[in-house]
Amino acid sequence: MERTLQAGGRREVQRGPVAWKEPMYDGRSARRSNTVQREVRRSSENSQKSISKKKKRKIKKMQYKILRGILIYFILAGIAATCFMIFNILTAGKVHAQELMGNGGAAVENALRGLFSMDGESGDDILGEPDGSLYGEEMANAIAGVTPQIRQKCQELYAGNRELLVLVNKENELAAFYEAGLRSICEGRLQAADILYEDLCAMLRDAGEDGFQYWIASAYRDRDYQQGLVDEDVEKYLAKGYTYETALEKTYEYTMPAGHSEHETGLALDILCSTNTMMDESQAYESGNQWLVAHCHEYGFILRYPSDKEEITGIKYEPWHFRYVGRETAARLKEMGWTLEEFYDVVNGTV
């Protein structure tokens, strides 16, 4: 109920108490509310399911990565083991073949004769008598690539140059009566065998024309000097905490015992590039050293201790160490890819 009052030119409306009315029930609103609640619950459940699926996918991805890593590890390990086994088989087979060849092929011959005789016929009847074409020493020569002509030529080279081709290493001591026949080189700073002087001068001159200069760090050394080098190296290793036996063993990797060094013959030279006077494997990366390795045989020199023949020479790779053997022998060694030790094996008939 409203009442209107006039006071001072203003109208005021007074409102009386309003009677309470019971709200009417709206079924559509209730249904709509329930629907909204269901949608909210459904959305929440879907959200939780989505999060759960993402976690599961992450876990599966992690498991997949782990399994893939384990699989790759075992594959690589299997490959490595297989390669090692194949290497051992090939190595063992090579050694066994060499042993068979070293026995003059008798084992091979007997095996063949036994194989043919299994059919009831005599192996001798089938194979006949050996004619020397595939037996004994010549069979070994065929395996090693050394023909009788090559062996004969090497023996002739050795016979005419015994002192020049003297073999000095850990197993072969230089005879105490060996005469080096020395002369001064490098303006009197060093001494070397007189026989190599002209070829050395020619080699350095031709290298110089191609733009390379060198420093000869060492040439002839007598036994006392060599022993001093050994003692000096041993002291260095002892200072690092090695035992005497280990220090001596490591010293002999590069420095020969007194009486076993090629420098005592006067035929060995340590030649360093003027652009790098470090006596280490870095010499191999110098263009001047590469020129020497490629051309030294033309002047009668060989690289004495190659990187791929350490097991044969018994010395670590020394790209600076050159040995004079004469032009004809150097050309032969270069052609065959031999060290001086391998040349001796051919001469002596051990291969």
C-alpha cells in the first residue's frame, strides 16, 4: 500500500508493509539447474580423464625410451662381440695357416690325401707325387707374395751390402768391432757415416728446391752417449712414480739400449722440419716430413719405424727417424712395403 503526502511542495511516497508471497515452483528452472550440474560433473570427469590419459602417455613414452635404449645397447654389444669373435677366428686361422705353411705344406698334403682315400682310392694315386709347384717353401712364398726371384734378388742385395744393411734392434746387438766410417756433417755439429753423405746432400737440396728446410737433431751416437740417454729417460719416469722396471720398459719404447741403437752405426738420422722442431708425432703433419716419407727412397733412405709396423720393429712410430740402406735396397723396400726386419726375414727364408 502506498500513501502520497504533500509537504513543503514536495511529494513523498510512503510504502506500507508488503505481504509475503510464497514463491512459485518453476519446474523448468529446476531441470535446467540439474542439467547444469550434470554438465559440470561431466566436464570435471572428462578433465580428470584427460589428465590421466596424458600421464599414461608420458609414462608409456618414458618406458618406450628406456626399452629402446636397452635394445640399442644390446644390439651394439652384440655387434661388438660378433666383430671380436670374427677377428679372433680370422687371426687364429691366419696363424694356423702360417704354421701349416711353415711345415712345408705337409699337413695340407696329408689332409688332402686322407680326404681322397676315404672313397677307397689311395690319396697318392689321385694326387701323385709332389712336383714342387705347390709344396714346401714355394707354397709359403705364394702366401707371402715372395717369389723365388724376389728372394734371390734380396739375397744378392744383402750379400753386396752387408755392413750397410746391418740390422740393429732390441734382439740384434751391434757388433763391438763395427766400423761406422764417420765424417762431419752440419758444419761439424754432428757425425754420420760417410757413405750416406752425398745422397743426404742431394735429398736436402731437392727438398729445399720444393720449399722445405730441415734440422738434423741427431746422427751418430756412441754407446756411452746412448746409455746416458737411457739413464736420463729412466730418471724422468722414476720421478713420475714408476717402478724401475716399468720406467725401463717405457724408455725402451722409443730409446734403444746401448749397443742396440741404429744411431751407433752412423746410418740413422733424426730429421725434423724447420717449421716444427718437436721430436714427436706432430712431425707427420708437416708438409716437409711428408715430402721426405714420399721421396726418401729415391736417395737411399727409408722411414725406419712406420706407424703400421710397430709390432714388427718393436719401436713406437717415429716419423723423424730415417735410415740409410742405399738406393737399390730402399727402392725395393718401398715397393714391397717392408721394414728392414721383413727384408731380413725374406733373405733368411723365414717367410
